[in-house]
Amino acid sequence: LPPPKPKMYISKYREAIVLENKYKNEHRTMVPRTVKAPSHREMCPQRTHRHEEVMAQPACVDTRKGDKQLLEKSGLVPFYLQKNDYRIVPGYLRRRKAEKEKAKQDNDAWLTKQQETVKPLAEQEKQNILQGLKRRFNDQVEKDIALFEEHKYIYTSDAFHCFLKNNL
């Protein structure tokens, strides 16, 4: 006859585990291991401070159902007018304006210096320059005429023909 079945499952490794647990105590030291657990007061100190009383922020009710909106963010309170630095021009704008003014003054000084160096020509000098230009122009025209007479064939581009049409 087969042995009767146990009511619960028994592992085939049960005997090895029992022996292992049996000999485990032989390897331990004789002194009991005691670890002092931290007290509850050290782990969780009591709260000694009280919460500050919170004042309700001013708000306005904007619908008949009672929807509220904070006054500061609604735009109904003059927020920027009450700031300490209201109407004070920022430093970077003041610096930029000063740089612009300095550049304008430098430019005006340079222009006045240039105008001081310029002086009108006397009538005699003007006539001398005009005579020299006429003489140089006549010499250039004579050279151009000689160049045209010297060569039998003269080649020109379309740009030259356009120039002649516009200027003659």
C-alpha cells in the first residue's frame, strides 16, 4: 500500500532546509546582538512653530455665480504706479542717450572744423583754373582727333553706342 497523502504540500527539499537551519545557530557568537533603536522623539521631533495667520487677499467677484479674481492681477488696482522706481528712466537708456549726444557733438565739431578750413576762391584764381581746364580739354580733344585719324579701322562695343546716343 502507498503511504497516505499529507493534507498540505511538502517540498522534497524540506529535509535539507531543516538541517541548514539546525546548524546555523552553531556559527553564531555567544554575545547577543543588541542595537539601540532611536527613540521616536529623535526620529520625529515635535513641531514647535505655529503657522502664521494668513490674511485673505483682496479679490473682486466678477460674475453672479461668485467667480472671484484677485484684485492685483485683474488690472483694477494701479500696480505699476505704486512702484518705487516708477518714472525713473533705466540706466541703459540714459547711457544710450548720452552716447548719442556725444556722437552728435563730435560730428558737429568735425563739421565746423571742416568748414573753417574751406575758404572761397578769389576771382583771379578762379579765372586761372578755368583757363587751365580749357587748355587741358583742348589738348585732350586734339589727341582724340589724332587717334581717330591715325587708325583706319576702329571697333566699339554696344555700350559705347549707347553712350554716344545719350550724350550727343
